[in-house]
Amino acid sequence: MTEENDLDLHDIDHRRLQGIDNRRIQDIDHYRHTKEEEDLLELKSLRRIIDAYVNYSDAAEKDVRNYERSYEMLSSNHKAILSHLPLKYQRLRQCISVNSSFIMNMLQAFQPPIDMSCGRSCFETTSNYEKGSVNFGKKPISSESDGKADASHVDCSPLYCFHPPFQVKVPFEDVDKVRCIIRNIVRDWGNEGEKERDQCYKPILEELDHLFPLRFKESPPACLVPGAGLGRLALEISRLGFICEGNEFSYYMMICSSFIINQTQMAGEWKIYPWIHNNCNSLSDNDQLRGVSFPDIHPASAGITDGFSMCGGEFVDLYKDVRQKAKWDAVVTCFFLDTAHNIVEYIEVISKILKDDGVWINIGPLLYHFADSHTWGYGMSIELSLEDVKNVALHYGFEMQMEKTIETTYTANHRSMMQTQYSTVFWTMKKKQQSTKSKASQN
């Protein structure tokens, strides 16, 4: 073989390798393009949520002006009978101002997981991003955290975050979600929510305590809480001596839970007025205008177990990952199953991530959140009876250990003349040990 031929072969090999490199570059460019599109969608969603929080005060003020407009339409005689109402409207404005102050403090502490000025993800080089975990603001309180803000976050200028150059009109459903968060604060972190927590969380905690009597500090059992909301249930499970991870999809929830868990300096530090947005079924104006202090405990001093964390993202997307397989000793779902588009997929993932003999504790109704999608002709919503849900669980290797009904409310105003009561199902199921053949078929 001549030297010239050697050079020719070398050139051919080089071109072949160069072609492979070009294809790789094209794939990387395609990935980056897709990633940028995803980031822009996430930015748009986060922008909309922040707009909803920022516009809380304006939306509430609009309601008060409507009340005043109706009052002005009364005759003079009727105004005289209801002469106290103008003072009530001023008190409402004071309550709105207090709520708005809390919201703005919460937003000031929020450190977005993406650069709000361009939408570029800040987690590209972190293991948390690869896992799908999003930790907002300061790192979750644990012995592994020094309490300092995660350096991977990009600070967002308050001027840009809270007064963007292109303010959009906030839809009512977004305004209503903010008001829902305020009521959820009472449920999870207010003294007034203790009754609901005793109805929903206490049975779960007692069941975990019974099922895992030996919880060694060196190797504590691991528990996952999908749909963790504002984080109280996950924190209480951690206090029991479990490594606990709360998973939550809603940015509305995550922004608020991060602030309460990571930023609170003392119990009772904040006050909100959660019932001011509904004039119906009030026993008195004072009942409607009463405040609720929170949190009822100081999270940082609550005695949580090492490894407590909150993970942001959609449950199926995050936990169908092969690295999650047979990872958890327990999965706890509280008012979560009916948030699924496809409840079968939820149950399948729960089965896969549990260890053999792992337990699934569930409490909640079946008020399927996407049932209206049939009316509007978009999306998927699989709505099963309780009997069908249990049969699906049996299909995925679960055995019923305990089942009963628990009566409870959800974010209820217990001084209201109207109460919505749920007859929830409360169960413990155990994942049966699988044969080698069954495990191979699942893989």
C-alpha cells in the first residue's frame, strides 16, 4: 500500500468520522432547539402564574368596587338600614392589603428555576435538573442544606418579575387559583386547619407509625408523597423518622410551600384573611373578616429527618424513570388520585416505584379534575368507579390490607353556613413480592 493510498484512506476515514460528528451536532442542535421551546413554554406558564399572584390585589379591589356599586343602587331607606356596609368594604380593603403584602414578600423570596428574562434553564448542568427536581428559593431544610440559596438559581429582578413590560389580563381562573392557595395555607399551616389535618393527615401518620415501628436513624425508610401541595403532610412524615420527598406539579403550590418551609423565621409570623372573597353563607361580618396566623409551627425547628425535600414536576414524567424503580418503602397519596388524566398510569407508576412488600396509603375522593374535558372536547380523562380503581390496583400487584371510609372536608371555612363533606376512601395496600419471571416481563 502506497503512502498516497494511506493518505486517501485516512481522508476517507476522516470524512466518515466528520459525517458522524455532523449528525451528532445536528442532534444536539435539535435537542437544544426543543429544550429552548420547552423553556419558553415553562417561562410563559411561570409568567402567567406570577402575573396572577401580582394581580391578586387588583382583582380583589375590583370585587369590592362591585360591592360598592351594588350598595349605591339601593334606595336611601335601604342604605340607612345597611349603613355599616361602607365600613365593611374598607375593612375588606385592609384585609386585601395584608394578603397582598404576604404575597409580595413570598414573590420577593422566590428564585425562579429559569432565567425570567430569556427563558433559558438554569439547571442544565445540575443533577437536580436531570432528575426533574426543582428546588425553589433556598434548598429544602435538612442536615444536607446549609440554609444558603442554591447557586444554580438565577435571581430575577423584582422590577422585571413583578412589573413586566407586557402585563397581560389575568383570567379569572388564575385569580381563583391564588385564592385557593390562600385557603390551602389555612389547611396545611394554620391553627384553624388542624381539624382537617386531623381528619386527613393523622390517620396516615398513625398508619405509617404502625407499619414501620423500627425506624433507624442510620437507614430510615423512604416515603414519597405525590401531590404534596404546600408540604405539611410530607414534613410531618419526615418528623416521624422517614426520608420523605414531596412531589408537586403546581408552581402556585411550590412557590408558596418553598416560602413557608424555607423562609419562615418563627411560628405565627404571618397573617392572612382567607374568607374575604366570598360574601355567601357568613354568620357575621366578623366571621368573614377574621384573620388566620401561620405557620402554627416553625418548620426549621420541627425535627425533620435528613433527606427531606420537595420535588417539582409532573408525577408520571418524573417517577417513570428507571432510576425510581423499587426505590420507595411507602407511597402516600392524599386527595391525589383524581388529579390524573389517566388514573391507570398513576397506579402503574406507584407499583413500579415501590419495593416488594412496600405499602401504598391513600385517602381521598374520586372528583376527577379533568372530567370537564369531555364537555370541551379536548384532552383525556379516565374516570373510574372505586371498584374499578381497586381492580386496577390488584392487576398491578397490590393486596388490600385495610380499607375504611373517612368523612372530611377540604379547605373548608368551618364557620360557614355551607359545608362540603367528602366520604373519602382510606386504604393501605401492599405490593406483593414478584417472581423473577414477572419482574422480567415488566422490564
